[in-house]
Amino acid sequence: MRRQHRTKIVATLGPATSSKEKIAELFDAGVDVFRLNFSHGTQEDHRANYDTIRELEYQTGRPIAVLMDLQGPKLRIGAFASGPVTLEAKASFRLDREDRPGDATRVTLPHPEIFRAIEPGTNLLLDDGRIGLEIKECGDDFADCVVVLGGELSDRKGVNVPGVVLPVSPLTRKDQDDLRFGLDLGVDWVGLSFVQRPEDIAEARKLIAARAAICAKLEKPAAIDRLEEIIELSDAVMVARGDLGVEMLPEDVPVLQKRIIRACRQTGKPVIVATQMLESMIDAPTPTRAEASDVATAVYDGADAVMLSAETAAGKYPVEAASMMNRIIERVQKAPNYRRMIDAEELEPEATAADAISAAARQVAHTLSATAIVTFTTSGSTTLRAARERPEVPIIGLTPNVKTARRLAIVWGVHSVHSSDARDFQDMVTKASHFAVSDGFANASDRIIITAGVPFGTPGATNVLRITRVEVDDR
């Protein structure tokens, strides 16, 4: 099954899509990566969905990536004695660690790490930014605040501390338990929430121990201060715009999205744009025009993937949402200015053999009107470097490692194939020709470009570029 879209589609599974029929329909609609959101559902729910995905993978013969998204720390206030309260602007309000129900003057904040990090003048946001507080005085177990932005506040709403790096690990006990479960299942990607520092990635990598790739979710402004370091240590990045938008000004988020996409492209790391992309399709069969433009912007920027969250997890039109996202991507790719905008972001190759060959493959494919670039890879690095160049033609990533094949399903323009490695140069041409033809990318005598590492099977050793015409075995 050949996809026409270059930008990949990530879909979240949930109550609306936890059946074999719906998962198959989502795949047919264009979904390349399935997200298991461990903030919701039980481990057994996720096991059932995972098994269904792997069964679908077997039936279709196409590698499918599974992304487990860890919940991360959830900082919340306590409960109120008599239901929701209304906080008036300029009123006083206290947060403390007393274990008793709150009222209109105070509420419990059971997180000592927050009290350790704040100081007078710190701003706090409650309920996704609907309530704003400014701290006037604080100690180890209290914070006296003035209400800056008032409104109704109810039990256990979330707390955000903009501009402050909290002494909190991104991995709670629940996350560690879920992580062990997901790794035993065989997930391909781990979405790490609440990333603030490069050290958070290093902590997770020790636990994951190369059993899955790490996707750092950028949802805390503190992470942006060390963006390049976090990208360098991660295998991929997710722009979690909903959470970023709580602690940042709305007008800053689009600018930051472009900065993150460019930084990821510079390093050759996949980047996913997520949250509220087709939000109205939770309840409506078509998106707003603004939402369609939002998806298109991510495609024009060269993002590797765009993600559906509640649209497919709990919405009324999950398959329609995936189909619509696929249609938008394909339409943008046909636009006259699409290649101009992608090429305008052309990056200088790094001073390595792999980058030199990948850049050359892109140029040769253009000059000779080749129909595909075929990469032989073990770890995935050869294919990632090819994708970094954003070539005009599709990339066929051949790998003997099924885990690598699945992980590459998230990467821009890559049609990943699980295949035995090449034995020699003739076998390399034969295999590349076979999959280029069988998977619908080329016909006999079409030109294809091949990149590989010699000796074959050596990870990270891209050092060969071959121009060849497709050979068809008539036997």
C-alpha cells in the first residue's frame, strides 16, 4: 500500500476507535502512526489496541508505528467543600498544604516541589490558564496570592507555573509502571511528557535502554530555553501546542512552532505538530477553514507528521477526521508553491559522508528525473539523513530490522519496508528494483537512486550512492 502523502498522520486511539474495524478504517484513511494515550484507559485497553495494530500490520504487510504517550506529572489543586467557587479579580487567595477542603479564600496545593520553586512575583495559572494568580508572599507550605484573572474554579484543576523550572521528574511512579508495560508490549516510540531539561531525556533513556525511540513533548516553555540540547538528545520532538499555549502568549506559539520545526530539520530529527489541529471535527463532520489552514501550514513548513488527538480518540467522526487530514496534506503537496516553500528551507549538509551522499542523492534524483530514492539502513540513520533533505521523490527505506521499519513510519516522505539486507552490489540493485516496482514507485527502466553503507549491515555508515535503472526479474 503506497501512501501519497509525504507528511505523516498520527492518530490517537480511544473509546471512539478501540475496535478492529475502526483501527483498520483509520489505517485505510491514511494513518501511519497510532498513539496510545496513557493519560486515559487501562493497560489492558492499550494491550488490546496494540495487538489489533500488530494484526493489521501482518495483514497489510506494512510497518506501523505505535507511540505510547506517558501521562507525566499532573499538578493539581485539591477539592472544595461546597462545589465550585468564584474568584474575583484583585481578591486574596491562599494555596497551602493543609489537608482539608477549600473555599473561596483558600485551597490545598499538595505539591511541595511547587512551594520550593516559587517566590514573590511568580505567576500561577489554574484550569488551563482560565484563572491567574500572582504570589505576594510564600513559604515552604503556603503561598498568599492576589487574583489577577478571576472566574469559576472547581475541584482538582491543573496548575501551571510559567517561567519556572520545577524540581519534578518527568516520570512519575505511574509513568514508570506504564513504561515497563509499554516496552514489554513492544511500542516503537515513547512520548515523554513534562520535559523541561536535557537531563529529563537522559533519565528516560536510562530506563528505556534502546528498547524504543524517545519523542520529547515540548509543552513547557522552560524546555525552549534549552531547545537545541533537548532535540540533540531526543529521537523526535512533538510540538504540544495546547500545553505550550497555556503558559505562553497565543501569538508566540506559531512563531515557536516554526522555530522548532526548523531546528529539528537542521538536526534530521522527526518533528510532530500536535493538538487542536481539527478540533471542531470532534463534533462536526467537516473542519473549519482555519483548521484546514493550520494543518496546511505545518505541511508547508516541512513537519514530519501532524497529529489527531480527541478527534479520533473520542470524536463523533474519527475516520472522517483522518481522511480530511490526508486530503489536506495531499492537496498542499500539489500546490504550485509547495516545493518552493520546502526548498526555501533547504539546509546546508553537515560535514559528514552520510550528509554529503544524502544531499547528492536529492540533487541527482532531481537532475535525472528519478522516480525514487532507495535507502538501505539498519539503524535508520541513512533514511533519516535522506529525509532531512526533503527530496522531490519518495524515499523507500529498506531495513532488515522490523523495529527500525516501524520507527521510520513517522518520518517525512519515507515508505519503510522490512526486508533482508543486501548481500552485495547486485543484490542491492535487485532488491531496490523489486520494491520500487512492487510497491508502485517505478516501472521497468525508470531511474532510481540508491544509498547504502558498505560493508552492508553496518549501522551509520552511509558511504555509497548508486544510480541505476530498474531491473525487473521476469522469472
